[in-house]
Amino acid sequence: MSEIICTVDIVLLTLKEECLHVALLRREHEPFKGVLALPGGYIHAEEDADTHAAAVRTLQAKTGIASPYLEQLATFSGPGRDPRGWSISISYYALVPENLIGEAGHPHVELLPVERLKGLPFDHLQIVEAAVSRVRNKSSYSSLPVYLCGEAFTLPRLQAVYEAVLGEPVNKVSFRRKIDELGILEPIEGALETGKANRPAQLYRLRKEYRDRLSLTDRALNAR
Amino acid sequence: MSEIICTVDIVLLTLKEECLHVALLRREHEPFKGVLALPGGYIHAEEDADTHAAAVRTLQAKTGIASPYLEQLATFSGPGRDPRGWSISISYYALVPENLIGEAGHPHVELLPVERLKGLPFDHLQIVEAAVSRVRNKSSYSSLPVYLCGEAFTLPRLQAVYEAVLGEPVNKVSFRRKIDELGILEPIEGALETGKANRPAQLYRLRKEYRDRLSLTDRALNAR
DNA sequence: GAAATAGTGTCTTTAAGACACTATTAT
DNA sequence: ATAATAGTGTCTTAAAGACACTATTTC
């Protein structure tokens, strides 16, 4: 019955040079040894509380990253996707600010732009595309992109992040209205982003209720 | 490694007496023998092309139903959800008109209202809730509820179906504008629903492009 | 002061909803 | 004709976007 191979794969996304990038690693073992692929691995029934825990463990082990936002994407399956046999991959996606990868990430993590990816093993290209599509779609009506920013950020910066993710310009007034009525951000008292030859911008952070969660319910952060 | 139990479960939903109902079956074997539960079963690596195929096969075998709309919901997992051991359930949801269950469905299929369900085995209650939540959410911006209607239906009927699913009244003018601009329905030439003591309503059907698909991409049917 | 971007007030445009009116059937 | 619901035209309200103006910094 169970010659089924059970794995998790994680699409770790970040914004680098204003473009979505995905974290890839060279595979240490066959199949596809030496090829860039998504971080992933077997579910460990002995130690994992569920597949989400397996994804957290795998992401930490392979990349060194603990992502505050990690959500299940979909399950991919079939006899052909893995040459070892009939397999299941429960895929997750995570969003982190780029500097986190630089600071906590293992040095061999490679960031590739999600556009024009090619030659990924297994069905990893399809998984990445599904993740990007989910993130784009969800960003259009939620506060997802805040997880691509660091702890503190300005509204102009957050707007630029939205625009990079959505791939289109965003109306400034509407954007600020929306963010305001979402009620998820708070200004950091007295903290301004100075240094540039213009009026300094107020720094904001996620309100406490929304920080430091490994996973968030849809309703918690969405407008509607 | 793989003492992991791999199954699919299907949340088959229909509209009965203007309320969402889920199809349940009494389990034939332990665990929970004789208890009402979601139709589900093991993935057969020898014959299933993927988990979607496993869901189609399982739904057909257990209930006799072939649902035009069948979509992956999420994957549930862990050591405790099935007393037999660490298990994975890749869950799917399907929408069918009630008469299809009466005509093609096995006689032992039971329809229970999704509100106030209790005593479902495994984590099936959680799975049903996730499915209902997904359907409600998706119905608010897509044409999903047409799959709860039969082949031909009137716009007032479709509106009532939307209202039943969403649990709130829908503005008639806006509703018709939206359906019109979705462009997924076509009037059935000369077919009116007569018999009632009022002006007869035009009958509509899904346009050919949207009929008879086992699964539809999100983009195919959604407005935005 | 000039240049640059932050932040806001307000008008315009567009979408959603309310309301009312006409249309067509059975009785 | 009356009752009942289908179907549509149009006004109102609310949300989204455009535009312009003020604010605050560096040089």
C-alpha cells in the first residue's frame, strides 16, 4: 500500500532588487544531485507533529531560516514527478525580507528571480509558479507583502513592495486608506527614516497581534 | 520511513432545502465502523495518476457520483487524526446539484446540513468546515455556485442559490450585471420556465467552454 | 532657496446598491 | 382584472483613483 514517498517542499520567496526571488539549494543526493531545487525533504513521522511542522523543520535545517509566515500551498503528486517512485509533495510557501536570508540563511542558499526560471528538477517549476500566483493573488486583497519587509518600514517602501509583487502601480491615496482601515500597522513613535534629501518618512511596524506568528488564519489579516 | 498512511477524503456538497449539505457514508470497516464519515480511501499508487485521480475514483466508488467540479482543498496530517497511525489526508471538495445525488448516487449516501454537524470521526469536521469556508469565500467573487444548479436554471434560481451559499441577500441588479459581465452563461433559446402564476423566467446554461470539465483553473471562471 | 519625496485634502470616476417601473404569465 | 414574479432603467451611495497642494528634509 504505502510505497508512496511523502515529502514537503518549501517555496521561500523574498524581494531582491524589486523582484520576487525564490531560494534554491543544490541537491546533495541523487536524484538530481548537484542541481538547484526547492528546499524539501521527507516527512519524519517519528518527530513531526504534522506536515506544517515538517516544513518548519525542513526549512530550518536546509536554509537556516525560520519564517514568520509559512502557509500550505497545495499537494502535488503522481508516479512521474520523482524518479524514485509514486510521490507526494505537500508544498508550503514562505515570505521573508531579503536581509534575513543574508543574516540567518546558510551561505549556499541561492536566490533566483522567479521569472524565467528554468531547468528545475521534479515539478518544482510548477510549484514555484503556483506559489507566485498565490502570493500575487492574495496580495491584491490582503496585507501579505508586509512579510517581505523587515521589522520597521515606511509606507512608501511598503507601497513599492506591493507594486513589485503585483507588477503594477498602486494609487498612493487608496493604498494608504486601505492600510489604515486594515488597522494592522502602528507608527513607531518618533522613528523617522532620515538621510535622504527630502521629508523623512514615518517608520511603521506590524501591530503586536500580528507579529511572531508561524502561521496566520486567512481572516486575521484580510480586509474582507 | 513510510509508515505514513496516505488517503484522500472528499467533501461532496449540495444544496438541499436551501441549505448546504454534505454527503456522508457509514464506515464499513474499523476504525469508526458504522459511523458517518466523509467518503475517502487509500491512494492506490498502482492505478492512480495523481491524488486528483484518486479522489475521482474514490468518490465514484463510494457514492456513485462523478462531479464536474472537483478541486483540491488542503492536506491534513498528523499522528493523531487516524488511530491507525501517522496519516495524511489530501482533501477535495465537490459541488453537485441535489438531483444528481438522487439519480446517480448510491442509496446509502446521507445528506446532512453542514451547520451543526457533530460527532464526525477523524478530523472530518475540520475538513468540512474548511470546505464550506472555501466555498463561501470563493462564491463571493466567482461563479462557483452554478455547479449547485442543474443543467438549466433561471437567474432568479441562481440568485437564490448564491444567497443560500453566502447566507445573505444579494442585490438583484448588481447580481445580474455581474453574471452578465462574467460571460459564462447563455440563454437557452426559447426555453422559459413556465407553470407559475407569473411572468416566466428565461432558462440559462453554462456556456460550452465551461461545461463538462472535471477541474477548472481558477482563472477560467473568475471575474478578477 | 531648490530639489526631492512624504503626507493629505478634494474632485472625478466607477462600481454597488436601492427603488421603482414595465412585462408576462396563471387564475 | 389581479396577483405574482421576471426583467430593466435610473437615481443614490460608496469605493477607488487622479490631481494638486502642503510639509519637511538635504544640499
